[in-house]
Amino acid sequence: MRYADPTRCPDCAAALTTSPTRCPHCGLLLQHPSAVELLTTLGRADALLGELRAASRTPSTDATTSAAPATAPATAPATGAATAGTALPPHPGAAYPPLPAPPARRGLPAASVPAVLLGLGALCLLAAALIFLAVSWSYLGVDGRTAVLVGITLAAAAASLLLHRAGLRIAGEALAPVALGMLALDVAGAAHAGWLGATGNGGGSVLVTGLLVGAGAIGLAAVRFPGRPHLVAPQIAVGFALLLALGGGAAATGRPLLVGHLTVLLAAAVAYLALRVRLSPLAWSAATAGAVTWSVTLLVGLGDAADQPTLADMWGGAAGWSLLVSAAALLLPGALLSRRGVLLAGASGAALIATVVAVLPALDQGPVSVAAVSLAATVAWTLVLGLAPAGGAAVALAPAAAGGLVVLAQVAAAVAGDLGRWGRITGTSFDQPATVSLAGPPPVVEPMVVLPAALVLLALLGLLLTDRDPGRFGAWLAAWLPSLLLATALAGTAALASYDVPLAAVVAALAATAAATTALGHLRPGPGEPWSTVAALAVAGAAVVAALPSDLLTLCAAAVATLLAAAAAALGRTAPARVGGGVALAPALAASVTAGVSVLDGGPAWVAVPVLVTVGAAAVLLPRIEVEVPAALTALATLVGSLGATAQQADLLTLWLVVAGAVTAVSGAVHRRRLVAAATPPLWLLASWVWLVEAGVETPEAYTLPAACLLLAIGLVRLRRVPEAGTGPDLAPGLLLATVPSLLATLADPVSARAVLLGVGCLLLVAAGAALRWAAPLVVGGAVGAALVLREAVPYAVTVPQWAWIGLAGLTLTLVGITWERRLAQARAAFGVLGRLR
């Protein structure tokens, strides 16, 4: 017996004919999607029944392995029946798609609903208790007050524990804060009633509250029932209780440093014991409270020490000792956890704090002492970092790094002071003599420490990058020697610029540094050579900028920068060096030419063309993109500056465009670059237009005919090289540019020599197009000539009587109608001939 039988109705079991849409007996729809799904389901039932029969016959055989032979017989009849022409498709047998995944649940998880409700309930209970106490406190006696407070507190604590024991953990977690909050209200009430005596005044009650709430929270967290975890909410509350005790103790005693250190010790003890009994939330809560307390105590101690940084005030008071205790407290985590890494990290932090304590008294002696002491401390810790064993080096890491940052800030302050001194002598460029000197207020940082500070920074950087390995440190020094010497020389130059020295000395130092670094990098190639070359070019550029107050100094510095850029671009060993040199070459040349023109008493208006020639020559000699693009941008920038400094702008622009076209022509011819050479005609055309505008020429042909001749020449050359090319794309632009502007001018003045010449030109174009079988001159000449003829005929057409025009139109229509068929054939032949033209 089969459940799925395509030859019978699934409802009344009547026999079905070929491809019926309904059962002939009961009228059931047989091609509905539900019918197909029903047949598939019944086929699946047949397959499962076959598997069950096979499993029943061979109990020892796995049902999965017997499914395949059992399925085939069940599906075969259905398939065969379907091929007989039944309306229903065959069922797929055992190959069924998986059931769709259940829709994703939306909204809150089931466990979140009671948590939210219980949290709100706990908050409401606390609020109700507070309002009740505020309203009813005065009506209750001492006994009543005590009973209410103690009763509610005990009831909340007991309910929390009992609910937790009963398996309602969320309810127990929610009532635990209620119990602790009620305990805090108990203490507040007791203090208000005077039961705490003098301790209840001010911060004393807060201190007692924090301690009692912390103790109560630990008590609730310590209770554990079989099969139940510890409550988490009380463990978290311990941290807040410690911070509450910190605030209260500081306010009550007036000794925030002492209270802070005691709180840190208490938090460390609680965290350690919590770890021993495996209460992780309690340990994290106490550790967090301890870290916050330690940070606040450290900041307060630093503030007190900075206010009175003298030795007597620091060590006669509590600030210095407090900082030392804070440093020692950093050793507690590693000692309690017995972890060497944590202990070394704490020792490094403690060393940093101890170093700050040692350096702070120098603040009272002025900036020179501060710079010297901080540099000495950094040198000492850098030596420890490089020479001490691994443990000692780990301890020295934090103070050495912090000292490096302080020293770096001092170097930056010295450079900022130098820039300020340079700005005092910098007004308009080239307005100072070459003997000008730097001047200004005394430097903020002692110049004598700048160079040692730079050396210490480089040594510290090398130790950190090479992981204190002597071999790697030596290799690092050898590979980056040019860059290291460059940084050292720059530090020395910064120290030099802090004194009232001639500007020429600073410029010479920068230029010499750039030259020496470039030469050393070229002689000692290595991984740092390209970057040292780029850095040297940047220093050369800085020398040019520093020399801007004087044209002679700028000329010298720019000449050095030009030589270095040319050497790097032409002789650089690596791609970064060559690219850097190519990019810097054009600006350096422009600076040299500009300064040279100023030295020769030339104004800014004389700069644009010499700069264009110079940078153009560089682009021709070094035809690379990194040279040509900066050269073009530099030439344009100098052109803008020169145009703003002269009254003869048209003459200058014309000359500049002509020279620019010559440069592109030379570059294209020498290096056979058609794209570059193609820029020459447009540049020269623009130059001619500028000259014509300046000369007051208003004839349009003066502007359009040169460009049209150029386009026609290009088109004719292409037609000669590409015989199969059409004349439309190659000649039409030039022809239209040559004729249409003249036609527009003729429309306003039809009786003129221009009209005669334009008519002759159109006639020649039509004749040439017909003779050469070229479509472009024939169409353009005919169209423009027809428009010209119509414009010439308009003045005479208006004098003809209207009846004559009507008669002419009638006669024309009659003749067209008579000869329509013949003219149509002739028109088709004419269009065919025109289409066959080139």
C-alpha cells in the first residue's frame, strides 16, 4: 500500500484521467499548490514507511544504511505513474529540503524581564523606606525607630538570602542592595539621633557608613548555599563602600593622604582574600576601588609637592612621604599575586614616581635647573636600561620613557623659541642685509642641554628599537648613521640659534648639515640611505626658508639645495632618493633664480620668465614625472606672482606663453614625446591671442584663422597617414572654425569685403570637396555658402510684392508635383554619391 498515488484522487480515491484539473468524482482541485505539497508529503510518508519496514526486517542494521534501498522502491511507482500523463508531478522521494529555521525572537530575553522588574522593585522599596523615615521619624520613639530600622534591614537581608537559597537568584540579587541601602539608612538615622556621638558629625558618619556597608556586603557575599553560587551584587557593592569610606575618612580627619593610603591597603587586603576564596567579582571590585583611591592620592600628593617643591617643605610635610608610599603601593599587586611580570611593572612605576620626587625640588631653582636635573635623570635611567640585566632594564623602562618625553618637550620648546627669534627679523622677503643677526628674549630652555638631550633621545630610541641587544644596537647605529648625525647636527643648530648669532651662521649650519648627510648617505649605502637623503633635502629647504630675510643668503642656501636635489635626482641609489631629488629640484631652482634676480636689483616682475627657462631646462634634461610636474607648478606660481607685480601683464604673459611653448617643443623633439610636443601649438596660439587683445585687434579672423589652419594641418597629416580615415572628424573642426565666426560677422554687415572673401572661400571648398570626393569641405562650404547667399538676398526679397511670392510658391509646388518621382530618384542618387564621399 502506498500513500502517494498520482493515479487516484487523494480525497475520494477515484481513478484519474490524463492531466485533469479537478477530480471528476468529487471536484477536488488537483493542480493547486496545496495539491502538489500534499503529494510531496505523502511521498515522504511512503519513504519513511519503507525505511521502517527495512529496519524491522533487519534490527541489527543501522536505519541510516537501510534508508537508500528502501527509498527507491517507494519512489519508482510514483515516477512511473507521473510519466503516464497524470496531472500531478512526481514526489521527490527522500530528497526533501530542511525545515525552515524558527523565526528569531524579538524583545527582551526571558531572564531579563524579572531582572528589570526586580531592579525597579528594589529601587521603589528604597525610595519608600527613605520617605517613610523622613515622614514618620519624628512620630516614632527611640524603640520604634530602632525596631523599624533593624527590622527592615534584617528582613531585606534575610529575604535576599532565602530567595537565593530557593533558586530565585535574580530576586536575591535585587534585594541585596535593598538590605545594604537600609543599612546605610540605619547608620544615617543613628548619626542623626546622636547615637554615634562625635563620630557622627561631618564625614565621620560617612566613614562609618562605608565601613559597615562594606562589612555587610562581604557578609552577604560570603554566604553560600549548596548548589548555589555566591551573590554578585554585594561583592560589587564592596568597591563603592570603600570609596564612600575614603571620602568620609578624608573629610572627618582632614588628612586625605593618610586615609587614601589606608584605603589602598584595605582594598588590597580585601582583593587578596577574595582571590584566595575565589570571589572574583569581589576581587575586581576591591581592586578597582583601590586603583581609583591610589590615583586620587597620587594626584593630591603631586599637587601638594608642586605647590611647595622645596626640600624642606616636601620632606618636612606629608607630600614627599606620601609619594614614596604611593610608589611602594605599586609593588603590592605583584607581591600578592606572586607574578614576576606584574611585580616588575609595578617596580618600574615606583621608580618613575621616585624619580619625580627627586626632580621636583629643582622646580624651585628655575628652568635651567629643571632642564639639567631632568636630563641627568633621563641619562641615568637610559644607562640602566642599556647596561642592567633584564629585570633592572624592565624597572628602568617607565622612568626612561617618561624622561625621554620630558627631554623631547624641552627640545621642542627650544625650537619654538628659535622660530620666534627668527620671526622677529622676518618681514617682507629680502628686506634684510646678509649680516642680520637673530635677536629676542632669553631662551626658555637652556641651549647647552639641547644637544645632549638629542643624543640621549637617540640612544633611548635605539635601545627600544633593538631590544637592548648589543649586536643589533651596533647594526642599527651603522645603518642609520647619516640620519643620526643629521638629527644631532639639527639639535646643535637649534642650540646655536638660541643665541644672538648672525643668521648666516644658522643658514650655513643647516646647509652644511644637509650636504654632509647627503654625501655620507651616498658613501655609506644602507637601509637608511633613501630616508636620510630625503631628510637632508628637507633640511636644505629649511635652510632656504631660514635665509628668506636676506636675498644673498637665500641665493647661497638655494644654490646648495639645488646641487643636492640635482645630485639626488640624477645619482640617487634608491627610488625614494631619486624621487625626492626630482620633486625638490624645481622649487630649489626657482628660489635660486628669484634670489639672484633680487641680488641684481630686479623686481618680482622679472622672475617668471627666467624661472620658466630654468625649470624647463631641468625638465628637458630629466624627463621624469617627478621633475616635470613640480616644474610646471613652480613656473605657474612664479607667473602669478610676477603678473601681480607688473603693469605690463599682457606683454609678460605673451612672452611667458611663447617661452613655455618653446620648452614643450624642445622637450617633445628631444625625447620624441608627441603628447608634450602637442602642447606647443595651443600655447603659441594663446600667446597670439593675448598679443592681439593687447594690440586692440577686434577682427575675429585674426584669432580663429591661425587655430583653424593648425587644426586643418593636423587633420591633413592624419588623412595622409591613415587612408581609410574620414574627413568629417579630421577636417570639419578646422573648417567650421575658419568659416562660422566669419559668417556670424557677415550677418551684421552683409555688404563687405569679408562677405566676398567668405563667399569665394565657400565656393573653393565646394569645388575642392567635389574634386577630391571629400564630404567635409563639400558640406561645410555648401552650408555656409547657402547661409551667406540667403543673408545677401534678404534686403532685396522684402521689396518683391506678396502676390509674386505666392505665385512663385504655387509654380514651385506644381513643378515639384509634376517631377516628384524623377526628382526623388535623383535625390536618392545624390545622397548616395554624398555618402560615398570620403
